[in-house]
Amino acid sequence: MSDLPQEHQEPDEADAEEAIAAPSSAKPERVRKRPKPGERRVQILQTLAQMLEQPGAERITTAALAARLSVSEAALYRHFASKAQMFEGLIEFIESSVFTLVNQIVEREPSGAQQAGKIVSVVLGFGEKNPGMVRVMVGDALVFEHERLIARMNQFFDRVESQLRQSLRAAADAGGSAQPTVDGNAQASALTAFAIGRLQRYARSGFKRSPTEHLEAGLRLFV
């Protein structure tokens, strides 16, 4: 990108002479600001996510990422120790974005059944708005990466299912179920599988099949 720092080049003689001959009233050239370290990290992660949005994209290398940013690979490693750490940055964004909303739902919605439906809607809605992240969520982008990344993404869905279990156990209990824990756990497992399946279909359709397609009708089958 144009605002990234470029390698320093010495001016040639013609440039030097032109600078000396320039009148003192000439306006100085606009100085290009370098992004702050935190901004550069965000820029790298945004570009990685954009590259993941390309349907059928192959494994993304640091060389390809650096080329897209018009910097050297060494410049990437000044902000991230490894490509795995870059993917961890994306996973942290997914976790923070989704669970911030999930916590708000749990705090504001008294109905366990409504909580469960809204939680699944949040997961799928996030995926629909962030197609590149979906490839991370379902593991497609992590196949050739460090195994800890897949484990961490599995933990994300474990956390989603855990919250669904709590919400649906409460709903089953309020509905007079003789075995609210068993019923709630079964519903939570089915809903989590439903959400993962919708995200996988979205990614494998080249982001053409919306994960929120007929969502309300689909949720009624489970809640």
C-alpha cells in the first residue's frame, strides 16, 4: 500500500540540482507519515483477512502477504514473530467480537431460548460480514498452519456450545422438562453443529450461500 515506508534512496545529481534551484517560496513536499506500530499490525491483519476472502484461495504465504503490502517479509516479522501469530491475531478478533455480543445477550435477554437463538444469529451474522474470518473459523485457512491454531478455534466453538447449554438448560427447566440438563445439552450440541455447518457451506460456496439464509425458520427446528 502507498502509505507504507519505502526503502531509502539517495537522490541523483539532477534531483539535487533541481532542489538547489527551487525558489525559497516553493511549498515543501507533503511528508508521508509512517503508521504507528499498532496501526501497522492492524493493517497486516486486515490485509491477511482480505486475502482470505478470495474464493478458492490457496495457502497464503508471508511472501504473498508482504507483496500485497509492498513491504519485505522482514518488515512483517518486526510486528509478528510468525505467520501463526498473525492468525492468532485474527482469532483474537473473532473471539472478542463474538463474545462481547454474546455476553450482552445473556445480560439483557431473560429467556434462555431467546438467548440461544440470538447467540447463533450473532455467530452467523459475524461470519456473513467477515468472509475471510469464516475460513479461519471453519479451519480451512488453518490446515497447513500450526496445530495450536485449530485447537484454539475448536475452543471457540466449545465456548459457544457451553453458553448454549446454560441457556437451553434454563429454557428446558422453565418449560417443565423432566431432564433439563439432558435436553439442554442435546439442543446445544445440535445448534452448534448447525452453526458450524452454515459457516462451512458459506465458505465452500465461494461465499455465495448466506449463513443466515432462512435463519429464523432454521432456528425453530432446534429451539
